Amino acid sequence: MRGLNRAEICDVNFSEFIRAWDGGGAGRAPAADDAILPGSALDARGFRELFESQLISRHLDLMARVLRVQNKVFYTIGSSGHEGNTMVARLTRHTDPAFLHYRSGGFMAERFRKLPGMDPVMDSALSFAASKDDPASGGRHKVWGSKPLWVLPQTSTIASHLPKAFGTAVAIEQARRIGHPLPIPADSIAICSFGDASSNHATAQTAFNVAAWTAYQKLPAPVLFVCEDNGIGISVKTPDGWIARNFAHRSDLDYFAADGLDLAKGYGDVQRAVEHCRRSRRPTFLHLRTTRIMGHAGTDFEIEWRSLEELCAVEATDPLLRSAAIALESGLMSKDDILDLYEATRARCFAAAEDADRRPRLDSLEDVMAPLAPYTPAAVQAEAARTDYAERRLEVFGSEAKLPENQPPRHLAIQINQALHDLFAKYPEALLFGEDVAQKGGVYTVTKGLQKAFGARRVFNTLLDETVILGLAQGYANMGLLPLPEIQYLAYFHNACDQIRGEAASLQFFSNGQYRNPMVMRIASLGYQRGFGGHFHNDNSITALRDIPGLVVGCPSRGDDAVTMLRTLMALAKVDGRVCAFLEPIALYMAKDLYEAGDGGWQTTFPAPGEAMQLGEGRVYGEGHDDLVVFTYGNGVPMSLRAARAIEAKHGWKVRVLDLRWLVPLNEDFIRAQAAGAKHILVVDEGRRSAGVGEGVITALTEGGFGTTPLLRVTGADTFTPLAGAAFLAIPSEEEIVAAADRLAAN
């Protein structure tokens, strides 16, 4: 029995079941509008179409198993046993945003009926074949997705799509409340499917909790959570009754159960769940009974770890057998009708697959990366420089005299606050949210006054869950809003990193640029905070951000740079749909002086409207000074400027300090241009020694031919940050910068 092909057995089972049928029929076929069986909410026309969609899904699975070994198909996680999700597709609209897990072949086949001229078989075959013509991802992954059908592509992550599905549901209501035009009808709902095993994941539980938290406050959140319960996660069984026990009695998460193995029986229950969600605007949990026919994927040989008796029992629950029985019992179809349709569907799927195999695939890195990080510099700069909102600015700030550009020099926190007021006047679709950002104005009062100026619908607190904050941001972006989520500390971002890495930043890539998650994520960051520290408040680890493809990361060190950088980041999000992170150095929020107390050297004036910073543009202090060139960012900038004075006094060197400002992507051309002619180079990186920004700078220099220039690094240590004064032992100091220059001078 080892190595037995379960797909072939399931295929044969269906044909043998039909031929052996002796259960009789109802005689005359029901009319199209008649119930398919007495008491069923499903009519005959609907049943016939659902059955056809189920067969399409099944034969796509069978096709994938056969052609994978011929290297014509590259994905074998199937939907067999889950074909009951066709009912969810039929009972919802094609304008209801859908976030689907990978066993959604039936749902997709049925949703394709919503718009004329679309072919679920060919589109799916192109995706299975990783063809460049795949309309969902352009050949980058096998995903269920469709721009016209509002199915946002998901990859094979576990439950990571639930927070953004919830966020999209909230955004449907939020957009209406602030008067923002929706791209879908106002009574739309968000659909999110997942398996019983995934329901246990922390990210899923986060979504369920925030949905209930929202409903408890009587705030609308029309999300339909569809738990497709097949009783197993790869090889780990879900305890019998666990899903019902865990979800049937949760307050503010309205529970419905339906039999996804029986279209005639389950349809009415699915209909009740969908109608309840749409009417009540409450989070709804639909527990859909399914099974898993064949293994988890083509490489899962179940016979090696499940008994033959168990496998036979599972195969007996195949929903296609029940659908065939309904067709025969009702008299809607004869044995020959069903077998002819079954074989015709097989031929259609294989023909499409062979056609897809002949289509071109991605064959260059340029093609692969094309939708990852779109950047149109001229359009971005034009948007960043746009100043057609002068009247609204005056309303916000109160008078010409109170405009920020007419105020004296101020420190970083004040200038960020003024910039946010300015940007909210410019972008009526902008929302700012996070922990403590509303009435309190944030832990460091950076958002103080925003809620008063723009209202609680645009500036509001969330519950204390970074995964929720970033899930909301994606949902708002899906509805055309421009979110500015705040993560209270950099260390807190790591709690929710996958919402950016696995979801937000990957969406343009996996949708071939059809969908996007524009946002500017503000994070209070980095070390050197005095009086309140420890690892969670003095986190200098930005490696996780540097590793996210397509993400833009900016880090200002002074107020005017923060303003012009924020204008550019908002333009990048607005124009190119980019996901952006803005790292705000906590220790510099209130810094006013540079060299000595009272000099005001680190306060700046507010840049004039329309003044913006180009992506990648650095700042140069000491233009033309070549004895020592220092590359740094954030807190390292004022430290290096102070150290430069000591170095010049000690060695007579003329020191140039370069503020990178943009950490991802690093501007390698700027780095190399500034290194030209340098006699010595020092990289000051307050991040950790391993995998920090400094490594990227040194790589750019080495690959640019500067490997022979005397060079040293001053970095943070590879350690967690301790409390109190010990924290400063783990991060660079001015003394270490001077000492590094001494070592360079000695050589």
C-alpha cells in the first residue's frame, strides 16, 4: 500500500459511485426555481451551478497531481473536500472583499460566475503553471486572487490574513463615516476563510478578540469568518467538537454552523450567516463542516501515517459523492449526465493546463521584481510638493501668523507634530491610530492636538495589540484610505512583524501590482533614551525592517528633515502604494542643543510648504572635508558632529559627517560618491553589530572599490539593552567615535 496514489482512488471512487447508484430518483426533474430537495433553501438552478463549480475545483486538484510530476504544474495543495465553500461564494457578492485560504478552489469557481466573460479554469491553470499570463500574480505564486472579483491574493501563511480582513470590514464603515468614497458598495462585508487548525494560531485569536472587542462597543465590523473545519492540520488532528466548543458561545462573535458536505442541507444555514453579517454589521463566525480528500499536498502520502480504514471513512464523506446523490435523488441529472459532465470538466481542466504550460514564464529577475517596489520619482515629488490646500491649512493652524513655517526654530517632536497637522489638512483620507495616540497625544505627546483638530473618526486609540494596528492599516488601505499607524516602540513592532513582512509589503508583489497597501508606519525608535529604558524602550534592532522586500525606511535626526521626509513618505504611499516605516529617534524628540547647553543648535525651522526630500537623499555636514568621512544616521548624527570637533582639535583633520536619512533602500550611489577622495572612513551605526545598517554601508563601499581605504565601524553590541546607565555600555558613544579616529590615525 505504500506510495498508493490517493488522487487516483478518489477519482475512481466518484465514477464507481455513480455507476453503482441504485437509490432511485424523484422522477420528473425539478424546475429551475424549485427546491432541489424538499425543505432545502437551494433551488435546482443554483444546485446545478454549484455542482459544476465543485467539479471544476476537484478536477483542478486532480490535474495538478498528475501534471506536477511532469513539471507542468508547481502547486498541489488542493481544495478536495472543501468544495462546500462554493455556497459562501454564491451567497456573497463579487464586491465583498475576500481573503481566502488555499483550499478555496470551489469558492473561486463559483465567484467567477458573478461577472460575464471570465474563465475560472483557464485563470486557475495559468496560476498553477506559474505563467506570466496568470491574471492573479503574473506567475509569482499559486494564489487565489482576482482584481475584478475583489479576491485579494494570499500566500501560504497561517492565519496572517485574518487581521487585515477584520481591518477591511472596519474600513468599509470608517470610510463612510468620514465621507470617503468607497470602491465597493457601502453594505459590503469582508469574507475571510481559514482552517480549523489555523483558528488556534495567535494571529487568528488576535482577530477574533478585536472583532469581539469592537462589537462589544457596538461599533460595526461586518466580517464573515469562515472556519472550514476538516478536522486536521497537515497530520495533527483537531479534537472532535473543539471548534464548536471554542466559538459557539463567544460573546460578540456571532456563531453559525453549516454542513459544507451537503449543498441541499447546508445552503440555508450559510445563507443565514451571510445575511446576518450584512444586516447586523457584526463579526460573524461561520463554522463550515468540510473534510480533506487526498493529503495536505502532493508530497503528503497519507497511507504512511493514517490507517486504510480511516482513509476509506474519510473518502466516504466526499462532498462530491453527496452532490451526485442529490442530483440523482432529485431527478435533476441522470447517471450519464453526471459522468458526461465529470469527464467534460476533466478534459477542460487538462486542456487548460496544457495550454498554460505553453505560455511564457518569468525568465528574468527584472520581471520577477517589477511589481515589488514601484517608484515614479517625478510623480512622487510632484505629490510631495503639492500645495493646493492652503485654505485648509489656515483653518487648521488658525491664522497666517500661526502657520508652522512662521514659527521660531523648534525641536524634532514639535516639528513632527506640526507636519502631521499639515499632512492631515492635505489628505482628508489620512487616519492616525495606535496605542494612546488620541487624547493623550502619544507617550511623547507627538500626536498631541491631532484628535481635537481632526476628530475622533480620523485620530483614535486602538486596543493594545500591534498585530491589530497593522491589520487595521491594511484594511484601511484596501478601501482607499491613507493610514498612519503608530507603533509605540520599535521593540513592539517585532510582535507583529509578519503583518508587514508577510502581508502588507508582499501584496503588490503577489498581485502583480493590482492591489497595494499604502501606509506610513510611525515608530518611536532606537536607543539613548534616559530615565526610561530597558530592552522594550531602547530597542536599536532594525534588522527585521531591513529584511523586508519593498519596504521604505526613513530615519530623521532633526525636525526639518522629519517634515520633508514625511511629505515624501506620504507621497510614496499615495502615488506608488508603498509601505513605509518612519523611525523617530526617541532620544532626539526633545533635543534642542548640539554642542553645549543653550546653543539651540539642534532646533530647526519648519520647511516651507512644497519643500520635500527625495527618496535616498542624504545630508552632508562639512562638504569637501576629506580627512575623515563619517557615515551615520539618527542619534549618530549629533554624536558624530560633536565627536568631529574633538577629532579636528586632536588630529587636525577636517571631518565630513553624512546623515544617510534613508535606511531602506540604502542609497549606494550617494554612499560611494561621498566616499570618493576620503582618506579615512568611519561608519557609526547605533544598531547592533550583526546585520545592522553599517554592514550595508560597508558592503556598498567595498563593492564600489573602496576596500583599500582605511575604514572602521562603531556599532552597538549584539546584546539586549539593559536598564539604567548600563544601557549606554551597549551602544556607541562620542568617546568611541573619537577612539576609532585615533586608531585610524595610528595606521
